[in-house]
Amino acid sequence: MRLPVASLLLVLLSACLATAAKKTSPSRTRPRAITKRQNSLFISASGGDFHHNGSRFDFVGTNAYWLASLNNDKDINDTIQSIKAAGIKVIRTWAFNGSSPVPYSPLEILTRRQDVDEIPVNGTWLQLIKNGTFTVNEGPNGLQRLDKVVELAEQAGMFLILSLTNNWNPLPGIDNTTATQALERRDVTVGSNNTLPRNFLSNDYGGMDVYVRQLTESKTHDEFFQNQAIINAFKNYTTQVVSRYINSPAIFGWELANDARCNSTLPSAPTCVTTIVTSWHADLSSHVASVDPNHLVASGTHGFACMSCPKLFPLNPPPKPQPSPAPGKKVRRVVPLTKERLLRERTDLMKRNRAARIRSEGSSAGGIKIRGRWLASHTARQSDSSPGSALDGAHGVDSQDILNIPTIGFGTFQLFPDQNVYGPDDPSLPPFNNTLQQGIQWIQTQSQLAQAVGKPLALTAFGLVTQQNAPAFVPFNTTTAPFASEAASSTPPPGNGTAVGGISSAFGVSPAEQDSAYSQWLSTSLQNAVGGAMQYQWTQEGLTPAPGTTISTPTNDNTLGTAPNTNTLGESPNDGYGISSTGADGIQGILSNAAASIGRV
């Protein structure tokens, strides 16, 4: 039967339109389908895993927040190559750096907004914030330094997780105002470690509180998440940074902020709740994803959660059944984590520990060495009905709700027992065993939360301070080293917590305990469907010093009886988490072994 010419033309036209429709790009209004990049050079996420070039990609990584602040290209390249030689594939670093202030008279320090409002004479700075105006530095000591980091990482076949701001930006104390070399000295409290150069500490690169101090009168930290002027200013900065690297395969993903939470050095308003922080992440992740559709976006949160808090992105419907795993891949049983289940698992574990202690009672007079002082505040033992501050919304963060945001590509969490409490201590265990066990439980909990959402997860920073590193330890929310004076009064303890040189109870673990914790935390991560685990932080030797920069020349000034600046031999900053031992027998060896066990590095 013959078709009329008009009908035949209509059929052909319909076929052409259908073919054209198949070639049309997906609508940008649809939830971003991350799996569409699975066969590209970019990192993608699918089925709860990371993928690269069509294959599953698990990794061991490290942190080097100071990478873009190094003084020359060779130092950046040497650092990247050293990390690569250890079998590590992913580096997490800062993609922000405001210029630091110059000390003024005591009155000026008290009255002016002394944040990132002065351009440094030497060193790197990426953004100037002054008098309510924002200037992004695209010059050779600005974003071009970050360009070089990305370029050299790409040449080395390495990946970068770039963090766009920091929850922590404490202002130094104001007691010491006699310094004349502003960029060599810090105006910090007398009696504290005042020889740290600019950008030495991770919290000395600007951050959320800079915007709050400059643009608000309330001076509450949570204004960063709600004040539209601040949000617009931050979006402007992220656009200028993110848009530079849209086509770079070296970018693993964008981290919206390091450890965002309701409070910081600045307090939060009583009205700050989890939904405020979640809403900010939804807004910013959508913005970054619209600027750069090629790379994943992550929150960068610590992993704090709240099972009973209101949800903006609830798990509804429940998680879909998972497909059969590939040969050799661990089977994942997705069971939603509830408060009742969490408390039951804790109780069962304590019972097992108590039974094990009873069985071994009297069998040994020794045991694992007991850890000394802790910075994290300890309250009375948590009741059996409380999940604890890490999981009850006390920090104003619900990481699972954030992870379920469509434009968030993967989950993140951190592990720093020196500065955070992750659960109740088990009275049957000595302190170090509690630290080790709580770290393992924290990793397992995070895995359960992420699997319920169905997205991959990365432990983006973990660390434990040793007794040898204690004098250099500066908590993230301070600018001073609380144990610096011990370096001047005694030699480092041997690692067993005994009194040495007048120190009755040393802070930190022994190197052997650190090795044990790192090994077990890495192993636990890989066994519990955590796609990547990143040690904090890398130590690089042989760097080029220059006055007024992160790798500065020594001041040789110890007149206040404080710990001397140990950054005298061209070594990268050490805030207490630097690698104290290298080679096959140290932390680098542990990282290398963990990376090799993955078989994909």
C-alpha cells in the first residue's frame, strides 16, 4: 500500500526529530546524573562508589593545606612527586587564602576589623577583604599559584580535593604588640608559641569568620550561612576559582567548606539548627555544580549527624536494593541507622569488652600504654539513652541530610580524637584503646549513614598527635600551642606516659600507638565501603624558605620562653599532625601499604 507523499514526508520528519532528540543534552533542570561521566577522565560516582575512566576508584590520600603557599614551582612539584612516590593518588588542599593583618597599637587592634584586610609584602594571597569590598588576586602570587598546583598535579596524574573555605579562623591574641616584622611574627598571647609565620597553621588562611567580621554587626558565626550579602560574596569567590578548572582532570572534587558547623571561634546564635546548615549546602552545591558540571561537589563536614532532627532531604523512599556485588567486592547490607540501633550496638560492644577484660584479668600486668591528657572536654559519662553530641545535632550539622542533597556528589567525614568526642568511653578499656575503638566505630557509623543514601564516602582527614609532636600541636580553633612550654623544659617522653623532666602526664600517643591506630583506621575504612581515606597531614622536607612566607627563615627568638620555631630547615608546617617518621617503617610506609592493598593506585 502506497502512502501519500504528504504522509511519507510527515513520517520522515518525525523520525528526524526523534533522532535529534536522542542527541540533545539532558536538561539542566534534572537532578545531575553523576554517572554520565563514568567513562570520562573525570572522577564520577555511581552505586555508592567512585569511578575513574570506567573503573571503580578507591584511594588513600593525604592533606597538604599549604601546597599553594609554597615559594616556588619546584617545591610544589617536589611535594606532589613525593606524595605520588608513596603510592598516594589524592591530595586535599586549600583553594582559599586571604592576606593577613599587620600588628597595630593595642587600641587599633581592639577597634579595627583585623582579619584578611592587608596585602602581605611577601607570600601568597588569593582574596583581599577590606571595608566590605572583595578583591580576588589573579596575579603570580595569587590564583596563578593555585593554577600551578593544578597543572603539576595533572602532569603527575594526581587528583586534588580543593576546599573553598574553612570553619576555623581564630584571631590571634593581642598582648604581644612589640613585633616589628609583621609577617615574620604573629601578634599572639605572651607565653604562647609566637614564632609561627603566616599561613603556617591551617586556620591562618581566612575563612567563614572573616566574612562575618567584615559584613555583619551581630558577629555570630552562623551569619555565614544566612546573611545574603555574605552568601553572594562567597559565591562570587567560588565562581572565580571553580571556573578556572572546569576542564582539568586533576580535580577530584570541590569541598564547599572544611568542617562547617554552627559555631566556631565566634559563637552561634541560639536559633542555629541543622536545617540552616543543610540549606546553605543545598544552595552552594547547586551553585558550584552549575559553574562546573564536570566535577563532584562535597560538603567537607566532620560527619556530625542527627537522627532525630527535621530533614530537608529525607530518605524517602527508603534506599533501593543494591545490585549483586562484583567478584571480590564486599557485600553491602544497607540497614538505616537509628538511635535505638546505635545504642544497642554500643551496649553490645561494651559487654564484649567487659567480658574480655574479665577473662584476661590478672593475666598481664602491662597492656597497651595509657594515653595522657586530652584537649577534648570530657563531661560525665553519657547516659545509655543519649547518642552523644556527635550524633544528636549539637554541632548544628546533619551530614546524612546534607549528603542526600541532589547536587552533593559524595560524603565526607573527619576523625580527630584529640579535639572531638565521638562517643562514651568504655570503662573496661584504657584510654588509647578507647581512642582506637571510637575511631573504628565512627568510621563504621559514617559508612552506614552514607550507604543509606547510596553515595560514596571519603574520610577526608584523620590524625592523632604523638607525644613527640605535642609541643607543636595547635588545635584548629586556636593559634597557640598549649604544650609548647614542655619543649623548653624537658625532652620528649619515651611514649609510655611516665613522668619525664617534670612532665607528670604527657599529652599524646606513642609512635607505635599512632602506627596501630592509623593502620586499623585505614583497614576499617577499606572494609566498610569507604571509598577513600586521607591522612592529615603530609610532611615535606627540603623546601625553600623565604622571609614572611609559610616556609620562613628562622627568627631565633625565644625570649618569651616559648617553643622555638621548628620550621628552620625548609620543612612544611607541622601543627602537631605532621609525619614524624618517614620511610617503610613510618606513617608513609603505612599509607603506602594501604594504597598498595587497594590495587587501583
